[in-house]
Amino acid sequence: MILIGKGRSRRLSELVNNIRCPHCGENESLLMEGYQEYLIFGLPVFPTSKTVTVTCAACKKYFRPSEISNKVFEGVQYIKNKIKPAVWMFLLPIVIGTAFFLKLMSTSNPEPENADTIDNIQIGDIYSLRIDDHRYNKMKVLDVKDGAVVFHKSGHASVKLRKLAHIDSFDGDTIVYSKEDLMKLKSDYKIIDIAKE
């Protein structure tokens, strides 16, 4: 069961000096308590508003906002300005943000599973490349000679990652890379996979 709603937490409490209770006349007996309200979706999500209650410590009378004087109202505003939300009130956004960041970091720089095959390039190997942040393509080794590798690119325009597995024809342009260029692509995380044929 997920708890959804609003909550509030008392953040500070102060007795007000130099103000008499309008109900019993007791001096310095007005207690102002500041609360931070927050939304709850299973866990506290984020703070929403601040409230201040005014009660007399002597006669226990609770004063509604319409019953307080201007001098007491100034004290209420002072208390509201002093209320600071607790870190735990941001717990759910912190957890979600951290999980999102970790997931983003784990998928942004994948290491090729068989990266050592750059040293052992063979005709028919298929290289999957990241073109930019969200676009990918494949190329197939046609020939290897004197430190140069000749590739045939797929005829497709770059595609999203989920469609990369469907590329199986290599009728695009021919391109030549040196082994050093391939090592640079690998170190820059541009080569995301090398499939042996």
C-alpha cells in the first residue's frame, strides 16, 4: 500500500516576548510553532508550505489567523522565515535522482564485451558504433592489410539503439580505418560491440 497525502513536521517553537495574550492578558505566554508541510507519495517528496500556530501557554487558547494582532502577525512572519525544511523531506527526489544518474552513467559508456578483438581483426567482423548520444550504426570488415582495416558500412542511416540489432545488410559506403583509429574509437567508447562472424 502506498501512502499518498500531506504531512507536516514541527520545525521550531518560540515564546514571543513583549506581547500579552489577548484572551487572558498573560505577558510573554504566546507560543508560536512553525511547521513545514510536505507531500507524501510513499515517502516524503518535497516541502510545500509553511504554517505557524499561535497558542497561549497560560490559558491554552489557540488563535486563528483572523484573531491575531498586527504585532503577533509580524512574529508569525518572522517564524515562517526561520523555518528551514529538513533534508529527509527531499528523500524521494534524492533517491530517484541518484538512481537515474547511476543508470545514465552505466549505459553511457559501455565497454565492448570483446574489446580484445581489435587486436585480432578478421574479415567478417561486425562493429557496432555509437554515432552520437542516441544514434548508432554497424559496419563489416571487408579486408585487413598493413595495419589498415577496410569496412563496408550498412546502407541504413544511423538508428536508435533498439533498432541496431535489425541491421544485417552492409551495402553502404566503403571506409578505411587504421588500427590506431579503431583503438581511439574504442577508448572514446564509440565502438559498443564487436561481433565475430
